[in-house]
Amino acid sequence: MMMILYLLFDAQLLIPFLCTVEWLFYCVTFSVILYLRYTDPNAHRPFKFPISISVLLFLITGTFLILPLFSQESRMSTILGLCWLPFGTLLYAVRYYFTKHCQRKRDIFSANI
């Protein structure tokens, strides 16, 4: 999939495009840490760091995700990076469905023989 992107877009556009997706995943990760610390504070965790660091990292990654939208040069790559995720998710869901569906048909066919 990355080869298709590399063929369609210039490398100078592709690097910020992928950085947007990376910062989005970091932001989601820190938001989930905050959510779990709030909803289940007494759960056993093998590694635990102060909540202030989680809040700080969530704010920093959110800033790195939002700020490129205000820059004329990087606005398009940021929007493309955010729009590419649902497309990739849809592609994964279709592949997962057909893999499971075809596997089931192969199992039924081989059982009848």
C-alpha cells in the first residue's frame, strides 16, 4: 500500500502525511491511558507512570496533530493523512471478511468430499 502512495505522491508530501498518522496514534494511545486511569484506577498495571506525564504527552501529541492544519504548506498532507485511515480500515475489513468467508466455504466444500 505504501508503494501505491509513493507512486501517487511526492516523497516530500508523503513524509508529513505519515507523520500525521503517527501522531494520531500516539494521541489515541495517551488518551486511552488517561481513560483507563480514570475509569479503572485500581487495576494492576505492570508499568505505571504519573498521570501528569500522560496529560502532558496527550496535549503535546494533540498539538502536533492540530497545528499542521493551520499551515498552508502542510494542510493538504495532514488532511490526506487523516482521510487515509478510514480507507485503510475499510480495506482491512473487506480483506478480513473475504478471508473468513472464503475459509468457511473451503471448509464446507472439503467436508462434502
